[in-house]
Amino acid sequence: MLFQQRTVFITGASRGIGKAIALRLAAQGANIVIAAKSVTEDPRLGGTIYSAAQEVIDAGGQALAVQVDIREESQIAQAVQQAVDKFGGIDILINNASAIQLTNTEETPAKRFDLMFDINVRGTFLVTQHCIPHLKKGNNPHILTLSPPLNLDPRWFGPHVAYTISKYNMSMLAIGWANELEKYKIASNALWPVTTIATAAVKNLLGGDTLINKSRTTDILADAAEYILQQPSHTYTGHTFLDEEVLQAAGITNFDKYAVVPGAQLQRDLFIS
């Protein structure tokens, strides 16, 4: 199996995109570290680190459920150490955890601004910082960050500038790490969907069932991530990928199977012109 004996550390993997990627890699024999906050289920969101870990095991992988708030560096350090103690190292890091608030400047409370930057920027930076020493020793090591291409069209800034710059910071980190870690043959890329994805966050925060029915399933990002993480880490690096272009490179040109509602008019995601 493609990911046999490779260990994947995924933030925010108790549900949604993070869990979908976890299950796809688990089916290929990976060891999955579910690093997230949820230990009791929120009915609006679904899933905990423990339920996700069981699904990973059922899919064919090994799992470690670790409660971690990536705003707390001490918790990050402990989670990384637990992963290394159980599996012997870390080969892949997926920076998936993220916070969203689509409000303009006047309507963005300081605590929400801080939350986005503490998770999206600082948390992503610190998780990666703590994983790098282990990635240096990893098998075909990759960092994959769920963040968009850098689209400087003003329409992506005006309505929700705080969120936009937090996500663009994640992409700039991904690009920076590609250069910084090239000498260690550690790949660093970003990945973003062309359309909205059917997750609890999209349903609860953005558009309810109406938007869900115009979205694709998380499978499209799981498939794209699987392809990226198979590629040689010393050459396949420094990109801000869209899911469709990754799958086209993998020979997939028909995306109909990913639609929640077959044949529906799909909603393009943020930052996609």
C-alpha cells in the first residue's frame, strides 16, 4: 500500500476535510495522528477525535487520537511527542485546522480576529515548527497546508479582510517552507478547492443546506491530497494547488462524481476568480 508505515499528523482531523484525508490515507496503510480539540460531540458539527480514530482503524490504518488546541504551544509539543513515541516519527504534516469569520472590519470583534490569527497563522506555524525535526528524518516528507492561491483581486479583501489575510498568510508560510526546507528534501505545498465543499462549517456558518447542495464532497480534496503526497518530495514543492488541477494531473478530468447533488450548478469557493 502506498502509505504503509508512513505517519501523517493532521490538525483538525476529527471531521470534514481533515477526516476525509485521514481516511483516504488510512486506506493506503498510513498511521494517522488525529490532532484536534473535540473530545465530546457537538451535534451541529459531529465527530470527535475518538470517533475519527475508530474510522481510521476501520479504514485499514493505525490511529492516535490526541486532544490538542493549536493555540497552545505546550499542547502542540506534547502531541508531536506522542506521535513520535507511538509511531517512531512523522512523515507527513497536514495543516488543516482553521477558523473563519466572513465579516468586514467594523463587524469583526477583536476576539474573532485573534482566533483566526492564533489558529490559521500562529498555530499553523508552530505545528510545523515542532514537526520539522521529525520530517527531516521522514520517508518522502511532505507538508500540505489547506489554504488558497494568492489572489490579490480587491474583491477578496474588502468584504472580509481579516479572514482573507489570515488564509493568505497560511499560503505564504507554505511557499516559504518550500524554499527553507528544500535542502532537506521536505516538500511544502498548499491545496484549495475550486468549489465550496460540503462540511459542517459551510452548512452552519455560510449557507445552510442551500449551499451544501451547490457543493462538492470532501472526497475531491482527499483524492487530490493523496496524489500530492505520493509525489517525490525533492521536486514536487512550492505550489499553491487547486484540487481540479491536481486531479487533472492524475488523469481525472470528469468531476461529476464529487457533486453532492448530481448535475447541480456548483458554487465557486472564495479566492477563485
